[in-house]
Amino acid sequence: MNARACLLILMLSFGLSAAHAQGFAGLGSDAEGFSIPAPGTPFDFPRDHGSHPDYRIEWWYVTATLTGEDGRDYGVQWTLFRSALAPTESAGLDSPQIWMGHAGLTTPDAHYVAERFARGGIGQAGVVATPFSAWIDEWTLEGPTLNQVNMRAQGTDFAYDLDLISDRPFVPQGADGYSVKSREGQASYYYSQPFYTVTGTLTLPDGPLRVTGNAWLDREWSSQPLSENQTGWDWFSLAFDDGDRLMGFLLRETDGTTYSSATWISADGTPEPFADGAFAATPLEQALVAGRQIPVRWQVTLPERGLDVTVTALNPQSWMATSFAYWEGPIRVEGTHTGRGYLEMTGYD
């Protein structure tokens, strides 16, 4: 099956039209027949590192902030998405599971992007919990456990080969992993590993480059994560120099309001979730990116933790020109706290 056919199936499975696919609007709006997340459901590791075919959508999402041996900052993204046409699994081309992979590599003056599509049931893509392995074609995230993995991907003019390791626990987001996404109650199961240390090599047009740094994994699955009046999101993962971490997001609504959620993660991995309204992010500066105005500098606040910082894109042109286009790139953090992080923005038409 070629990529264009896979894309059509993927869009149909999401219930999207080409006109508004970029904004992810309506993502999972029809959950009929699929399982729905419920509060009070504990995670079961390592089983939950694997796929959940009875839920409609799912992803394994890694971002890394890196420093090269040349002293410059870099960023890397590795993402595997699963979408289901039906809440079942089967072998061969009858499988209702559709897979999509995104890879990105950001430098201060360039941004590289690649994309893959696959149909489930034929071995082209999938996830195994133990020993952990996630793959689509030749892109892999694999190791003895999800806390010790090698991550590889490549595109036409870039590649990376990185080792990620952490000795910290996986961190539940929201209420013990039940992450509410709207006032109407849509939710996902969501956990993170924000404490990877990273070593490895980037391959750029000028040749290989050794890098070190940190990485952040997000795992989510759901069947109806967004409300019909939500048009996109702004998602921040911040790694502070003192060892603490912050995940925060805004979901933008058609009436101009937002729904927010955040988790403060202490250096030992202890999470403190914050409900709607506690976390705020205000655009300070925009840039023309792919023909549209995109916020590339933000004020981010969480008063209950004394946080008031400015986050600035390493490269404002970090546009993921994929079938579902969005902005994703590394950021610098300055203010009451300092550090680095990643920012994802969708729905900017």
C-alpha cells in the first residue's frame, strides 16, 4: 500500500477532511465501539508500554534537547502514531491498525523532517512491550526496557543514532495518569519519562556529530481526546537546570478561550498535577513560518510554583511539513528558572 493510500485511510479513521487535518480538529470525535479511558485505572508496566488496539489512537513520542561537540544546541524528535479503523487486531492486510512515523532534527539554522506510513498486521510497524521494541520500517526505538533504549531514524539529508537511559520512575500525567483534555470531560491515559540522559551521533549534510543531552518520552492513548470545539494545542515540556521538570499544555477553543493542564515533576520524579487555569502561556513574538504566523516566543507561568519564564525557539522555522503539518522544535528557557525544552503547536492555519 503506498503512502497516499495509507494517508487517506488514516484521515478517514480520524474522521478528518483534508481541509482541517492540519489543525487536528475533531481528533477522535467518534469513539463508537472503542474503549474509553476511565479515572482510577492504574498503569500496568511493562504491559502498558505496548500498544492498546481497543483504543482508537495512541503514540510513542520522544523529544531530545542536545549539545554537540561543536558547542551548539540541537533537537531531535521521534514519533510513532497508531490509529485504528476498528477496535480489534488481526494479522495480514485485514488489520485495522494504521501506523505513521515522524522524525525531525533541528539545528539553529536548519530543520529536517521525514515521514513514514504503514499498515498493521504485516510486520512493517508495531510495538512490543518486553523487551521493548517500537518500529516503522527502518526507524526503531528499542532496548531491554523502555528506560534503556536506542533510537534511530533517518531522512533524505539527516540521521540520528542515540542511546537513552533513565533510572527514574515513569511519571503519570493528570490524576494518576488520567489526563482530562476538555471541560466536557474528554481524556486520555498519559504518562511520561522526562529524565533520559542521551549520548549518540547526529548525521548532518556536513557529516557526523557527537552529541549529549536529555530526552523526554510521552505515551498517550485514548479514543476521544478532544472536544469538537477545540482547534489545536500548544504543548510545552520544560527541563530545568535544577533537575525539576514541567509539562503544560493549552487546548485552544473556537470561542477564543483555552483549556489548560500541567504537571510539575520534582527531580526525584514526584508529580504534582494542576487543573485547568493554573498554567498559562502567552505569545510574545510571532514569526512567518510556512506562510502563517506562528508564536515563537512565549511567557509561561505557573504561579503556585513561582514559575515565570520566557521560552524562545532555537529555530523559529521548525515546521513539520508532514501530512498533518505542525510546529515542533527545541526551546530555551530563561527567567525564574532556566533550562531547555520542547514546544509543539498545532492548528495554526
